[in-house]
Amino acid sequence: MTNLVADIEATAEDHPGATAIAADGRDVSYRDFWTRTGRFAAALSEYGIEPSDRVALYLPNVPDFLAAFHGVLRAGGVVVPMNPQYKAREIGHLLADSGARLVVTLADLTPRVEAVMDDTDVTQVVSVGGEGNDADGADPGGTGEEGHTTSFEAFLSEKGTPVAPRADDDVAIQPYTSGTTGQPKGVLLTHSNVAWDARASASLMDGGVKESDKFLGVLPLFHIYGMTVTMVAVLFEGGTYYPMPAWDAGEALSLVERENLTVMHGVPAMFNDVVNQENADEFDLSTVRFANSGGDSLPAAVMDRFEELYGIELYEGYGLTETSPVTHANAPGHRRPGSIGKPIEGVDARIVDAEFEEVARVERGPVNEATADLDAITGELVIAGPNVMQGYHDRPDASEEVFTEAGGKRWFHTGDVGYWDEEGFFYVVDREKHVIVTGGYNVYPREVEELLYEHPDVADAAVVGVLDERRNETVKAYVVPVPGSDVTAEQVREYCLSNLAEYKHPREVEFREELPRTTTGKVQKFELADAD
């Protein structure tokens, strides 16, 4: 294999008239899509972008994200995706760290890029939507001008360019970690990493991804989950991608019903929003043949409610940015609610202790976490396989810290605490950094959160540790009540106390209208902790 976009070229040649992207009432054929990526790739080359040069995409889920993404790879460049919710300060670090010379963004976001250009290598901004500054056009010589902005249409070359050959281990994408424990780090994912993970993920569905499949494109494309498992996977096989620029549960359900979509990928927060829609039971999702949740732990109550409403099994998987992302999955024929599933094809996974010795497996999971001695059966989840990153960009020390060489393999440390059973299913208890130590006992927030989700008056919940003079830390719950509920903090505490060991129940309960979440749905617990 060379460049991962070569598969898209083959699809475009075999099915030129099939619909690649459907957005805003307009269908884009594979022929037109591939032509547009070629014109963008040629424009990059004319501008002076060479193989391995970084190009940043600062865009929501719009059709030109797909054209730019594949165009960068077609030219041999490296895609640096950036969250469109980031402000100038945040993108300034990503642009400076990556060395990107060109940024593709919405016209409305160009001022943020221009505000940080003096501190980066960026010389050209290509804007999507709006008018842009097209007076001089792009600078084909590659010298650029500070603050120079041109529209996407004006930037495109008149002709396309062939796919630039790339080696399997050449970097294709450089996404950044969330930065919850420090400055975000650039993750080096190769053409082989991403292509392999997309194919392996697609194979989890009955019969794999088909030309007739229609994917809901609501997972943000700047994130590796949306990028690999939805966009790349469906275009590899000639299906149709339906991008949604912003999350709205009602609009997503309407789109699935109206267009007869067949595949729904989302994060737990999205599925929680779906089941809490006032009219959730009014939507017909009968065309969906595969629904999957990833990116965070899926509360059992959310899974059960979704399946009750729509009669569709909701599968749970697991992955990280550093693993392209999928490493584990439940799938038809091997599903275990409460588990992240088994390692996907080609991936090796272990639960190890501090000395990197394997922790003994339980006979069959999931265990009752309220009564089990979790400290005796858990360890860190480590992973080896063809989807694991090369390392962190310009961070050799950080790269060294997360890898262990053992048994002829290079193992990546996930930082997640979990256990495994004799049937090969894995279970994640929580993040190491989230474990609360109270009075000498370990409390895993996810266990308390799972219970809170079962409360009929709780719509959303997060549990963190807060300082306590006597116990070192104590448990605090942040709760979003169901609209119209008059539940009290005391009732929430008593509910937890009646179902959990005394040391695990939240001694503090604070009600919120909403929880701070990332664009990919993860609760930003550091913000909750900082508030205290």
C-alpha cells in the first residue's frame, strides 16, 4: 500500500456516479468529489506544499473538509485537524507546534488564524464560505504574504494532480490530544495506521460496509473517531457520508429517518441526548443496521433505553487518538453489555500491573463493581498493533514514557484501569487520573456515574474527587436533573448510599443545567474540579 487515498481513487473509478457526500439537499458524486480533491492537491503543490508538509484544517463537518482532507493526502502532505471551537490562543499552540504553513478554515474563523500568524509558519489562509480576499489570489510560488487569505474556490487549481506515492510508515495525520493534563501533543498516525483501522472497524458490521450504506456524519471530523471510523471507512467502500456541522439530537434523528440512514456512530453524550428527547419515541430508525458508541464509557442505562426505544442493538467500542482509534469492539456475534468488547483483528491487549506483569483474568465479566475487590483484579490496559501511533511529534521524552518494549512488541500505555475475563472481553473501570482515594479506599467515578444514570430524575451526571481534610478526598457528584424534576441533593445522596458502599456515595451533590463537555462529548472534569 502507498497513499491511503488511493482506495478512494479506485472507488471513484469504479462508481463515478454514486453519491459520496450528501449535504444541504445536494448530492456530490464520487467523480466530482475526486476531481475537487485533485484540484485542491494541485493547488497545494503549486503553492509549494511538499510531501510531509503540514496543512491545518480548522473546519466543522462541511463537504470541503472532505475535499481538503483527501486533497492534502493526495498531495503527500500531512493533515493537522483542529477543533473549530478553539480560540486563537489554542490554535496558536497547534499551528506553532506542527509547523503548518497553510490553514483551511471557515471565513468567519479567519480572524483567529490571522491573529496568531506572526507566531507561526502560516503564510496562507484558505477560507470556506464568505467572500474571502481574492484580489491577488493565492501565491503559487509559496512565499505567501502575512495575513493573506483567499477563498477555497479561488485557491483551487484548474487541473488535478496524481496521487503522491507515500510509504506505509509515512505520517498521514497529526491530530492533537485534548490537553487535559498539559499542552496538547501532536499524534503521528501513518497511512498504514489509519487505513488499517478504517478497514478493521468496517469489518465489524455484518458483511462490512456496503456501497448501499449511508453514514450519519455527526462525529466531528477533526477528531480521529469521526475521521477514521465514519468518513474514511464509508468512502473506502463507496457508501454515502451525510455530514452534520453541529450536534442536535432532534435534527440527527430526523436526518436518519428522512434519508433512511443505515449506520449511526456517536459518543455516549449523543446517545444520552437522543434518549432524553421529549419526542424520542416518535422517530422511526428501522433502516439503521448498525449503531455504535465510542469515545467514552457508555452508561448501561443509556444503552438499555436506546434499545428499548428503537429495537436496535447499540454496540460499544474503545479506542484512543494514539491508536487510530479503535482497538476493542463489541459486534454482532460477540457482544457483552458492560464491556468494551474484544480486541479487533490484529490488535493485542493486556491488563498489567505496575511491574508489567499480567493481571489474572476473572472467569466471566462484568463483575459486580459494588462488591468486587477491584484493586485485586484491575490493572492498566496496554495495547500493541498495526494501528498504534509512531509517537508524539517532537516529543521524544513523552513518546518514551507511553511505550514499553516486551515480548517482541511495542506496548502503548492507555492510562485506563480495567480488567479482562477468560472469554477475552475487556472492561474499563476508569482513567487512572480519575480514581478518587478517600480514607485509603479507591473509588472509581464511573461506577457511581452508572448508578446515577439509573435514577429516573437524572439526565446527566459526573463524579469527581474534591479535597477533604479528614479523608484526603471525598466524592462529589454534579447532576443535571430531568426537566421538570424536583429531586433534591439529599434524595440523590440517599439513593447512592442505599446502592453503594458508604465510602463510595457522593457526600456532596451539586445541580447544574449542563455539564462542560468537549466537542466529542467527554466531560471536562478538570473544569468541575477547578470550580471547587
